[in-house]
Amino acid sequence: MQGAKKEVIVADLFNRVADMENAWEERRRFRRLKVNCPVEYRFFNGNRYSQSITCDISEGGVSFLVDGPIDIGSHIYFHARLKNKPQELYGIARVQWSAQEPYSEKYKVGLEFVETGSILRPDISSFIQENKLPCYSS
């Protein structure tokens, strides 16, 4: 392969990787906190609550493990008890992604808050700041 052609291919690959990194950064608008709190959820069309434990939370959403895949775009009701907070976090969230956990039958789902009840997004942000030791922002 000629030198100039190699340089063009390498430059193109570099630009594609940079675009992917920028897209990833856009997805993570909020600082996240790894936290294990009990959560209950149910689908809009269901009347049975299921239970899980949160994996992490941000001002924009929460993730937790479920028993099976959930369709992207599904809306669910949820409520969780955050450590050291007197009121429950509850509301409506939209499933943004769902991925099977390695070597497990469980799925991890990422939810975006659509509407929150008694705890507002700034309250979630302050909760994350107060507990920021295990935070990450990837």
C-alpha cells in the first residue's frame, strides 16, 4: 500500500474514533454515582411491581438489573429509597438501553427520568455530590 493512501486511511479511522468518543460523551450529560438501593418498578400496562437493586443513578436517570430484556422506549413507573434521604424517589422513566449481563440471565437497563415526584433533579444532583467518592462520569 502506498504511503499517502495509508495516511488517508489512518486519518479516516482516527476521525471515526473521535466521532464515537464525542457521541459517547454526549450520552453522559450527568455525573453518575454507583449506588445499591432497593427499587420497585412496573410497566404502564401492568399492575404487578417487580423488585431490584439500583446499579447507579444520575440527575438524568437510573440503571438496575431485571430478569429479562425490556423494549427500548418502554415507559415504567418506579420508586426507590435513596440512602440518607427521608423521601422516596419515584416517577416515570423511559428505557434508553437494555443489555444482558455477561455470564448471567439478568439484563441491566438504563432509564431516563421523564417525570420525578417528591425528589427533584437538583435533589438528586446534591445527593450525588454528598456521596461522590464512588462517582464516575463515563
